[in-house]
Amino acid sequence: MKSNRNGVIRLLVALAGMWLGGAACYGQLGATATISSVPDGPNFDYTVSLTNIGTVNIGTFWFAWTPPGQPIEYDFLPSSPLSAGGPTGWTGFISAGFPGYSIEYYNISGSAIGPGGTGTFTFTSHDTPAQLQGSMFGFPNTTSFIYTATPSTPGDPPAGNPAQVNPVAVPEPSGLVLAVLGLVGLASSCRRQVKKAETVRR
């Protein structure tokens, strides 16, 4: 009786190990991203830095887009980008959809973005940073998705389950300068008030 119970326990432990091992094999897909911009005449040059925080490679980064069924395939860029580029060996396929445009970046002949790695993606657009920081249908316009695989044909989502990424805007350099100047001015004003208080005490 005791040996039967031990046998059942060993079987359950083995099954649990197989299940956990299978879960580890599938890995976890995840990333964080920032987006920054600089004016370029009447246009803006954008840079998106995508960092892989998961345990599997990233082979596709689809920017300003939601996949079919999640809940609907949306393309959030108001106007068609003028150009798009990615890491070496990657391409930026500009896709027209509903109600606007998106960019499907994917690895053709380069390296996938491995766990802990960062890929840099660029595009030039008429769209302003304020427009990109807007929202549509309840989604931020910069909503994006990543896949481990690459598409079989341009404009098609790769196979497998994607993960959502919401790039966070980085302040423009001019905004940072103004913020620093404001802090310097505030510190200077505080120093003057302290000196004035010390003079009054004396």
C-alpha cells in the first residue's frame, strides 16, 4: 500500500516537472520601449528604442497597430511615414490599414533582438509628437505588438501569440533644457530668500 502511494507521488512529481519544463521551453515574450523625436523641417524624425525584457527572441515589432481579433486590426498613424528603418538586416514595411497607417518592422537577414538586448527603430513623418501621443478607439496611438517570428509575406502578422508594448514618450531636448533652466531658476530664488532671511536675523 505504501509503495503504491510512493509510486503515485513519484508520478505526480514527474508530471509536474514535465509541465514546468514545457512552460519554460515556450518562454516569455515581453518588451519595454521609449519613443523620442526631433524636428526635421516640416517633419519629425522619430526613434523608438525597444528592449527585450522577456526570455525569447523578438523577430517582429509592429508599431502603431493592433492585431486582428485584439479586438480589431487598427492602424494608428494619421499619415503615411516618409521612411522607416530598423537594426541591420531588419526592414520597415509601411502598412496602410484602418483608419491610418502602421510600420511592420521585422528581421530579414539580421539578428533577432535577444533577451536583454535593445533594437533601435526609426521613421520620419508629418505627424507631430502631440498627434502620436493621442489615442483612438481607446488605444494610445503608439500601441504596438511584438512577435518571436517574422511574417511569411509583408503585411501579414507572424504566427504565434504576440505581446503588447506601449512606447513611453521621452521629452524633446528643448523641453529638457527648459526644465533644467526652471530648476536652476528655482534654486537661485531659494538661495536669495535664504540669504535675505539670514540678513534680517542679523
